[in-house]
Amino acid sequence: MTHAPRPALPLSTLAVCCLLLAPTAPSVAMSQQVGREQEIVDLKLGQRVLVDDGTCPAGQIKQVSGAKMTSNGIMRARQCIPRLGPKTK
């Protein structure tokens, strides 16, 4: 009993599979960090930015995220989260 060879995938299907399985870019996967909230000029819905402005207690850092779409643009949500790793300058 012999098996028929599998048909090769078309190049376009193979390319789509590679793009879907490729790891995300580091800039997308990692959060940005800025020194002041005023430096965030174009916050997108769902985007998270760490703000190291000293407003949170020791060991925490402020996280600003694009929380909700309004008629005036993206509404920001702010919260203090645990700081991961040493403080950066």
C-alpha cells in the first residue's frame, strides 16, 4: 500500500503561514517608557506606556493606557503598577 504524495502548498499560503507564526516585533511587545506624561503625544487604543514621573509610591511606576474611544479621541487610564527591574534613567 503506497501513499500518494501530499500536494505542495501554494507560495502565497506558505507566506501567510510564515507571517502569522513570526514573532512580534520587540517595539510592539515591549512597553514604552517616558519621563513625563506630556511626552505621550499619540496614544492608541490599548497601547500602554510607562511614565516614570515620581507620582507613584516607591517600587511602582505609572502605567498610562488608551482605555476607551470617545468623541474627543482616546480616553486615558492611569494606574500605579509594580516596577519590574531596576529604575532606569
